[in-house]
Amino acid sequence: MPDLGNSKLDHVLSYICKGFEKVLEFCAIAFLPAVVIEQLCIYGTTHPDQVISLLLVLMLILSAYGAKLFRDWRKED
């Protein structure tokens, strides 16, 4: 395994870094949406008019994209 280094210490440090990379990847996938929702809720308590309009626009965009994906999926069958 030349990509991990030449010595045993290099191998151990490489495995630690790869494990830490997996932990960061999991945290980004699991907790980033929760943080975005939390910040949106905090902002929404003081600016509800802006947040509601933003959520409506996002809902319309996601609905249109979902409908396109569904139509493409139905055409494949």
C-alpha cells in the first residue's frame, strides 16, 4: 500500500485520517440539514413574511423538479 506511506506510523496516521474523514462526512450529511432548519426557524420568528415566501418558492421549485423526475421515471418503464 504505497499510498498510505512507508512506515507503520504513516499507515496508522493514514487510517486515523480516513476514519476522521468518514466521521466528518457523516456529520455533514446528518447534522447540516438540521442546522439549516434550526437557523431558518430562528430567523422565521423575527421575519415570518420573508421566510414564508422563501419556503413557498422552494416548495414550488422542489415540486416541479419532483414532477420532472417522476415523468422521466415513468417514461423509462
